[in-house]
Amino acid sequence: MTVMISLTALLLFPQAYLRSFAYAGVAVPVLAGLFSLIVLPALLALLGHRVNALTLWKRSVAPPGEGVWHRIAILVMRRPVPVATGAVAVLLLLGAPFLGVRLTQPDDRVLPPGADGRVVGDILRDEFSSAETGALSVVTTGGDALSDAEVDGYAATLAALPGVSRVDAATGTYCGEGIAAQFGCEPGQLVLGPESAPRYAGFRAGDDTYLSVVPEVEPLSPEGEDLVHAVRAADAPAPVLVTGTAAGLVDVNDSLFSRLPLALGIIAVITVVLLFLMFGSVVIPAKAIVLNLLSLSATFGAMVWIFQDGHLSGVLDFTATGGLAAAMPILMFCIAFGLSMDYEVFLLSRIKEEHDNGADDVTAVAVGLERTGRIVTAAAVLIAVVFLSFALGRVSFIKMFGLGLTLAVLMDAFLIRGTLVPAFMRLAGRWNWWSPAPLRRIHQRWGIGESVDLDGPAVAVAGAEAGQGIVKPLPVQRREISPVGELVLLDERGSSRQAERPPSERLPQRDRIIRVWESGGFPEERQSSGLREHPDLHRDDTAHAGELLAVGRDQYLRIPD
């Protein structure tokens, strides 16, 4: 959901390639959700216990107070201020180069040095002094045809602008400051008349006139952008349109940045609303957005340091051009923000669950971090491997895309989750879950969440021996004995209340394993003789309380000591 929300904002931009990411960003999560809810349960039902048939090794599940992530959280929460200060300082240090970011358009230099297009581009830059390929095309549109005097005056005005090498028009070639010293002419002076070459006749077509402004400066540079603005602002005898390499850069940047505030606002508002509906707090959404922005700023700062300034260019085999491809930071932001918020929601859901079950803030954060530790770590490493494969490409902005997203995912999964999240929640304390009274009433009515009332009616699994997994309510009793073919999940007191929470959400505990029934029937007498240990199972096995498993054709249940 969070990834889909972030990528949907790309629909606001006019560039087709950004819109394509938005379409994919909506389609992929929707299809993944449908497959998870429809196809995956069907496959698991077909496989049954055979789903674990190819298990290579068995691992024990550490109790919630003994895991690595639990110890990290406790260590951080003992000294939240120094840890948070150090982590924020590291992120700000990494993000500092982003203050000098310069956005540009890719050219042939994004290719490796041996590529044919790159070789031709290098020759043009090195052996030809006039930037012919970067010339600005100025076309008059509408109105009556311009006279030669009007064209002459306009061409002279353009030639006198800073950064112009020369201007070619229907009335001849005009000297610019780029060739003034070489040819001993004044900027704006006519140096070649229209009778000197037949090509000048091609600068007129009907009532329209075309002028070529050859720049002295690099087109894809701040000076090239300044020249575009100067040409467009110059007095013209008729409406004009300006295009070219530098003009394309200016127009692309304008189209991106004019829509960027709206896109960021939509992402922020939807994210805040979603997090509020899930957790009923106005502090949690604000904290999540601030931490994500810190993480992404550090990522973009590192990208500026590497790809714009050229550090590590030898190691990564690319040519720095002094800027970043304009659309890439926006695309990377939307993807990385959605992924990091996804991890944030997953972690906060477990913390909120512990808090709702009566745990204090420190315990809730530590247990929540431990319970999500392996899953989030594995997911982050897997997706980082996928992104890292892009860094092996030969196009520089694809390298930046892969390396940047890899750094963003790993930084969020380890640095943010391991330090800033527990430190912030320890400092905020009970204010983590605060919201104004009117918003609390909205959350009580419209909020979404995963909490379950453990004092409500118990749940039994009917038809468990057949693997049907049909759920129906049963009264809470001590040592509940159910009819044949049904299973009552027992907790440490022998009651079925433990079945209230799905096995995947229970705290891992050190268990003993007892037989619940044998295939072929359960004794009708209400006695405990039907509950006995199985010799093929070990007393030191660990699992989630209430986990159902099979040995042979018999069904068993893990319950805590």
C-alpha cells in the first residue's frame, strides 16, 4: 500500500517514463495482494504439511527477550539521546553534499567510453571549438513575415548576449563574444552577409524565420540554462519559440519542479492519514516522515558525492558530468519512501500490538523490534540484492538508481530501525500514541488495525485433522475437550483462550509438545488421558504457542510450559 501510494504520485508528472512507473507501481502491489490472499492459501492447502518437506535445516526461535534486535533496542533505549544525536549527525553528514545538487539531462557521457555514441560525442567536444550540436533554435511564429531589418536587429541582439559564440540568420552570420577575440569583431556585428552562401536562404519558410544561436558555453550546464533564459527574455519583433539541448534541460526541470510540491504533498497527506488510521496517533506519522526524509537526504547526498562530484568514478567505471539526471532523484524518492514506510508500518504494527496488550513502552519497542527483526532484515537484504544488480549496468544513471536504492533500503532497515526508531520512541514515551480528542473519536470509528480482544470468545479450529482450518467460536473452559475432528488450542492454563491470536502473531516461547488426538478419533470421555507426549518430538523444540504440526498421521499442538 505505501509503495503504491508513493508511486501513484508520479502520475502528476507529464513525462511518460515516470507515468509508466506509476502504472507498474499500482499494478504490482494489487496483483501481489490478490495472489497472497487467493492463490497462496490455495497452494498451501494443496501442499499441506508437505510445504516443509524440503527444509534444509531447523532453527530455534529465541524467546522475545533474548534476540539480537531485542538487545540492540534495549541498549539504544538506555541512552537514547547520545545514540539519536550520533545517528542524526551521521545522516546529516552524508546528506550535506545534496545541498549542492545540480540536475541535468543525460547525454552520450552516460555510456561507457568504448561505446560508439560516446566516441563520437568525445570527438565533437574535443576537436570542434564551436558547440554546433548544442545550438539553440529560435523560430518566429504567427503574425506577418519579418523584414530583413527586423531580422538583422533581432539577430544582433541575440549575438550580443553573454555566452553566445555566433548567430546564423537569414540576413547572415553575426559575431558573438565567443569569437570576437578570434576574428577581431564586436559582439552583434554582421560578419558574413546573406550573399556569401546559399545556405542563408534556408532560414526563411513562408512568414516564419529561423535563427541558430551557437553557444560558447556547455549546453548542459548552469551557464547553458542562463543563456536559454536570456534568449527567451530578449526583445523580439514577433512571438518566438526556443528549443535545443539547453532549452530541453530548462523545460524538463521546469515541468518536474512545478509538479514536485504537489506530488510531495499528496504523498505526505496520504501517508499521515494512513498511519493515523492504523495507530491512532499524530506523533507516529510525523516521526515516520521525518526519519524517512533524513534517511533519503543521506542517500541523495551520497549520490551527489559519488555521481555528480565524481568520487569513486574509477571504481564504478563511469564519467561524472557535474550533475544528476533530473528525473532520477524523483523516481528514487518515490520508490525508497514507499519501501521505507512499508518497513515502518510493519515494525510499528508489532510495537502497537505489544502496547495494546499492556506492555510498557520500552518492552513494546524491544519486543516489536525483535519479532520483526529477521523478517525485515531478510526482506531488506533480498530487495537490496535486486537493486544492486542495476549498479552492474554500463549506463551511469542506471548505476546511480541501483546503488542509491540499495543504500536507501539498507540504511533504513539497519541504521534507522536499529537506532532512531527505538531512541525516538523511548524519548516520546506515552506521547507516542497521543492524538487530540476529536481525532481519537475518528480513529475509534474509522481506524484500522490488527489488535484482537483477548477477553472475547475463544476460537477453535474445526476439521483440523482434515486440514480444512475452519474457524468457529467455542466457550472458554479449563481443559476443553472437543468433538472428534475438532481441535481446541490450549494455553498454559489449559484454556482455549490462546487461540484468539493467530500463531504467526504469538510470541515465540520455549514449549513442550503434547499429543492432542490420534487420527481415527478422540476419546469422548472428558479426561486428560488423550493428551500425552510423542516420542518422536523433543522437549527442547521451540515454536510459537498454538502452532499445529503433524507427525505421521497424528496431529499435535505446541503449548508453553
